[in-house]
Amino acid sequence: MNSWKKTIKFSVNNKERKRLSMKITDLLIEYRDNPIGLDVKKPRFSWKLISNEKDVLQTAYRIIVTKEGEIVWNSGKCDSSSSVLIEYAGQELEKCSIYKVQVEVWDNKGNQASKTGTFETGLLKGKNFVADWITHSFSEEETACPVFFKEFELKKEVAKARVYASALGVYEIKINGEKVGDTFFAPGWTNYKKRIQYQTYQVDEMLKEKNKIEITVGNGWYKGILGFTCTPNHYGDRVAAIAEIHITYTDGTTEIIKTDKNWSVTTGSIRKSEIYMGETIDTTFLATEPRKVVQLPYDKELLTGQESEPVRITKRLPAKELITTPKGEKVIDFGQNIAGFVELKVKGEKGQKITIRHAETLDKDGNFYPDTLRQAISIDEFICNGQEQTFMPHFTFHGFRYIAIEGLENIELENFTACVLHTDMKQTGTFKTSNPLVNQLQSNIEWSQRGNFLDIPTDCPQRDERLGWTGDAQVFSGTATYNFNCALFFTKWLRDLATEQTEEFGVPHVVPNILGNQEGAAAWGDAAVIIPWVVYQTYGDIRILEEQYESMKGWVDYITSRCGSNGLWQTGFQYGDWLALDKEEGSEDRTGATDKYLVANAYYAYSTKILVETAKIIQKIDDAQKYENLYKKIKRAFNEEYITKTGRMVSETQTACILALHFDLAEEQYRERIMETLKRNIAEHKNHLTTGFVGTPYLCHVLSENGAHDLAGTIFMKEDYPSWLYAVKKGATTIWERWNSILPSGDFDESGMNSLNHYAYGSIGEWMYRKLAGINQIEPGYKKILIKPMFIKGIHSVEATFDSMYGKIKSAWSCKDNKIIVNVEIPANTTAIIYLPEKTEPVEIGSGSYHWEYATDTNLELARFSMDSTLKEILDEPLAIQLLNQHAPEMLDHPMIQFAYQLTLSEIVAMAPSESGQLFKIVIDALNKAGENH
Ligand code: BGC
């Protein structure tokens, strides 16, 4: 063995050894690994380099694409460091063909590496479908899912077989009784009147001599009950299917088996299924007498290959605990709020019905509490056939952590598994700290993303909504793209958005739009502009800007068309700072206290600015100039209307200040005053936030970027209501819709709108990655990286990674026992600037792993006393009395002093002369120091 190793070692010559020190990993084609069914005319290639050397940069690449051995594109050796999203520029691609891709790269260290991959085109155009749409003639009352089927024989040996299929509804295909593929909810949700995705499946191994293909179609989003009105038939009242099997035999001949008038239809064990309501599977049911199918004239040009990753079961969670509630319900806890369904293994009596109800939570008495689901009753029923069986629904999903079971005597935990379902995006971010509550928060954010990225970005996965609310997706997109690769997910959904957008109504509030025409609203409609920008910034994807440009422009133009003579948008419906806490108590209005049109115009300016940048990038020079002028006009008008001549915001809420600062709307000379207003407002709320959907994503950014990072840390680390960690301490495993979805008393918010899995407030995640871990892009797509971690009290170490298009970026730091340690990893073919904490000069580095270690006096333990201590708590310390008497003797003698005992120091500072702030800081420091010395 040893000698063998040696031989290898000596047989590698110097040149080869060099070559081996650099490798290509992850050759991705349109963000995917060897994709099939690709309907992209010019696919883009990306790869990552890994190397055991430092400062590695790619100097050249060559891409060769072949089809059946023939070269269809040879890029030639390009002297370029580009390795992300390089566009195919060869011969026109042919449908249903396999292409081989070979990438060769050279680096600045004299290394060379290559990697191969493949992609397979789909039908490329919907009208290339030769199959017919087929439907059924069952009565309107029939709730069972139709099963379209055909039997066929194959006489020759199969070399390659693909199924291209879609449905109006959601479908599942079986060949010879076995499920085709491992995906769910195909063809996904689009506006089926405008576009429909089809899927491609590899079925080479599934075909035999005698075959039966079955396509079961559930109502899904097409025909099913949807929206808070719980009405069916949003797109049509009859589900349908289309499919064709393309077979290539080993002798080179081909054959297509396709849906047409010769197929039959029956119903099977799925007796009813609705996304909101659940599914009933009766395995005692024997199929109904088959009927002939009905051909359906439906435009095949609407069909387009699947654009994002499909929905899959990505995790299977074991049951944690069996509970008998005070009311006597038999309940299983899976320990995690998810979107998905339960798989049950059981051997019941023939005809035995087992019912599974779903809920996100128990109430404070420990009883099952399905009320957050509203009218979405989410009940699955399984009827046994007397055999050993495994049940799992097909066309429904639920938002739940708990299930209540009826109809089963012996409940054994190992027979129940919670299947987590969502779009199968690759996880790209990890974030861990020394603080368990913060780690749980990160986990909650990730889980809310999993729960709500199910084909489209939804507000929540459990109640009678689950809609593609544009505002929610917009505010969360910056965080989403850290946690998971969302490039394809958003590409698909933004196409949906563009197809639903109109000149008259702008961008709908939900996409796909099942709510009908409503005038566009700020922060919601701005998804059209902000999300493409986020995707571009994260992945360096210029195509999404090109593709969405008309939609981006359309949204800005829509707003302009609503503006008055002062150039501002001040008419029509707005969501304002949705769910903000600063509205008067008891008010039914959920739009917060910030002037709604201030919010609207802040976004108008922000989106216009992004549009200007986009126009420059995609070289729309005239537009860039036009919108630059518009932007200046909006900014001027905004200042005139919403900021006084002395720099005072007319609406002095947290969110108003945040928007003026974060969107860079306030004139330079007013920024300081606005910052002071923001800090005062925060102090008046005992250092708590009051922000809603609009202010929350930016609050901590604004503080960190404007000299108040400590305050950002204080707000972030709060554990009482309202705060992120309040929910964590209340046992949340996902992000809640409201800051007080569960009240301190344990009661629930009863507004009728209380989801426990709603990612909007998870938008703090972006700040955690950017500020606490310090991972930022200087150039779009992270070709140039900025690492700038910022400490906060209460966290003494952070370790985060982000798997960029170039490879893994890592930022890890710890600050304890008088020592700072920083570990950084920078992927090959990128460079970075590092701002080491407490060092003044930045360090410029190339790729590789780096380690720094140096001394510090900083102690990040949360101190016993802070500006959030009450005056009473401070005055209980003799040292404080001594210091206050020494520096401000008149203060403690003030006749009103006892009225301030219960106020926090920051509240007092907000009311008192500004020197009091300095003084309290001296006192706090002294008290904390004295504490440390004991
Ligand atoms: C949804 C939201 C959404 C909002 C807008 C709610 O019902 O759950 O998150 O953005 O409506 O009004």
C-alpha cells in the first residue's frame, strides 16, 4: 500500500502538481447542476474555483459546448476573470437535446483546470408540444381528483425517455404505479391564463414492455379555493392535463406517447383535495368506471419550461412528543413550525378513518389552537384498507407544528413524520453566535423562509391566504438571498409579476393576482424594482435587470402618473408602515403612524434611483438621464413637503426618520437632526422599536451606519416586547406576523390576522449578516468583498458563511478575555477589503484563509446597568448617589425627582438637557466597573 502511494507521488510531475492545486467546482448552468428541460435560448455558465494557494485570480477561460460530439460553441481562450453567468453564444440550440459543456480555466499562479457538465434543452417553445390538453366530463359536484390514464406497449429497447407534462391544477404522474420524479405541486403557480410551466422528467428506467401512465390532477391554485373569501375557480372550473413521453430506442428510432382523445379518465383514492382544506384519501375506494377524456382547446404557446427549482420534501422531522391536552385531544408536537404535511405509517382496519388536524400552536392552557388558520381548516383524512400502509397527501400543504389525531387508538410517535415542503433552493448562508437566543432567531428566519418559499413567496403558509404579497417579499428579499440561493425563484416570480402588471393599476398587491384590480401601493409595488436589484447585487445577474427593465420602469411611470402638481404621490390607497406599533392604541387602522404618503414618496424616490442605476448598467443612456432628472425632482419635492427648513421631519416617527436617512433623501445638513429625532423617539419607547413592515428592515442599518451602532445592538438584544427576541423567548420557532402575536400574558392577538409564520420581520437577517458578521459585496455578485464586522454587547462571537457565486465567504470573530480573534475566508477569483474590529486601517487581501489575533480592552458581556436601567435601579447603588451628588447636586434635590424613579435613563435623557446623557454614561460606566471588580 505504502509503495503504491509513493509511486503516485513520484509519478506526478511538477507541471501536473501545479495543475492539481486549483480545481473547478460547481459548474452551474443557469444556476443548476446538469439541468434537464431547460427552455433558455442562451444559457449562462458559472463556476467556482478552489485552490490551496492564496491570491488566486482567474486569468482566462474557454468554454466548449458540443452536441453529439460536434462543437456548437467554442468561446476560444478569453483573457478574462469572469466566471459567473457567462452567456452561451454558439449555434441556436435545438429542442430536447443533450449538450456537453467543457470549461477550462487558467489562473495567475500558472495553474489550469477543467470541468465538464451537461444540459438538456426542453421543448423550447410551448407550441412544440404535440400532445393535446385533456379534461374530464365529471359532474360539477364531483370532488375526487380525476386520474387520466393510458396503457401502452413498447416493442423495442429504450435508450432514453423523457416526460414533458403540465396541468391546469396540480398534478402527479405515475408510471406502472410508481411516482415519476420527487417533486410536488407541479406545474407551480402562475397566472395560467398567461403562462404555464411544464416539467421534464427522466423516465428511462421506468418503462417496461407493458406500461400504464396515470396523471392525477388536484384543484391546486387553478380551480381550488383561494383567498380570504375562500372562493374556488380563480382560473377555471375544470382541471386538465397535458403530457408526452418522448422515447428514443437503442436502434435510434423515436416514438411519442401523448395525451389525446384516446386516453381514459377515472377517479381514484384521492376523494377530495384542497390546498387550504386538506385531503381525503380513501384506499378502500375502487376506481370508477373509466370514461373517455374530453379534449380541451387551451393555448399551448403559454407553456414554458420550469423556471425555478421545484418543490420537494427537503427535510423529514420525527415526532417529538405525544400530548394529551386538558381538553383530551391527542396531539403530536413536531417541535418546529413548518409548511408541509404529515406522513403516517399505519395498519388500520379496513374502512378505519384517521383524521389529522393541524395547528401552529397550543394555547396557554395547552389545548390545540388552530385559530391562526382562520377558514383554512387543514384537515387530512386517511381511510385504511386493512393492510400495512403509508399515507401522505398529494395536493395540499399545511402550516403547522402540532397535529391532533382522531380515529387511531394506539398512537406511536415513530409512525408520524412531518415532511417539510418548499422550493428546493440551495442553502447559501449560515449564521451562528455565542448567544443562543440570537441563534434561535436565525433559525426562525430560515424556517419562515422555508415555510413561505413554496413556489412563490407567500405571506404565510397556514391561513386562508398564502398569497404572493409583494410587500412581504420586497422587505424580506435582502435577507432571503443570504440564506438561500433565490435567483431562479425570484426570476420566475418576477416574470409572474411583470405579466400581472398593468399601466392602469400598476403592480398588484399579490402575485399571482387573484384579488382583482386594485391601485398599486407603495412598498408593495416597489417589489418590481427592488427585488431585481437585490438579485443583481447578490448574484451579479444582469439578465434579470434586462428582463425586468420594462416592469421596473412601468412601476416608476405608474407612480409618476399618479403624482400631483407638486411632483408627489399623494392619492389613493396605501399600506403605510403596515402593522407598526405607533398608531394610537385601540385603533383599527393597521397602517402605523407614519404619514402614508411620506412612505409612498420615499419609495418613489428610492425606486427611481435604482431605475437610474439599472438604466446605466444595461446602457439605456437616455432613460438614465431622464430618470436621474426625475429622481432629483422627487428628492427636492420630498424635502419641501416632508422636511422643514430647519431639518425637522413633519412625521417624527421612527420609520419616517429611517426612510429619510436610509434612502438618502434628507439634505446632508439635516441628517444629524433627523438622527437625533430617531434616537429620541427610540428613547421614548424605552429603547424599543415601533416600526412596521416598512421601517423594520432598515432600522438597525440606519443606526449602525450613522454612529449609533450601540443603540442598534441594544434594540436588537431586547428580550421584552416589542423585539425580535421577545418572540424567541416565547418559544417561537418561526417569525411572527406581529410583534405581539402572542401577548406577554400568553393570550393571542385576536385581530383575526395573526400568523405565526410570516417572514417580514425576519428582514433583520440582512443586518445580522452585513453588520454583525460583516459580509458585504463591494461589487455586485461579490467579485469584490467587504468584510466589516461590528460588535454589539451580548454577543462575544459570530461565525457566518455565505456561499457566493464565487464560492464560500466566511467571517468569524470572537472578542473575549481581552483578545480579538478574526478568521476570514475569501474564495478564489475574488478580492476583499477587511476592516478588522478596532483597527483603523483596512486590509486588502486576495483569496485564501486568514487569521488575526490581537489584544483588546473591550468586554462584550451585557452590562448590569445601562441606559435602559430605571433611575430607581441606579439610585439603589450608593456609588451612583455619590457620583450624581458630585456632578449634578441639584438633580437629586429636585422636588419632582420621585416621579422619574420608574423611568429609564434614556427616557429621562429624552426629556432633560442633553448633558444628562453624558452624566448618566459616567455613572453607568462606574457602576459596571465597580461590579466587574467585585
Ligand atoms: C398579509 C400581509 C400583507 C398584508 C397587506 C395581510 O393579510 O398577510 O402580510 O402584506 O395583508 O395588507
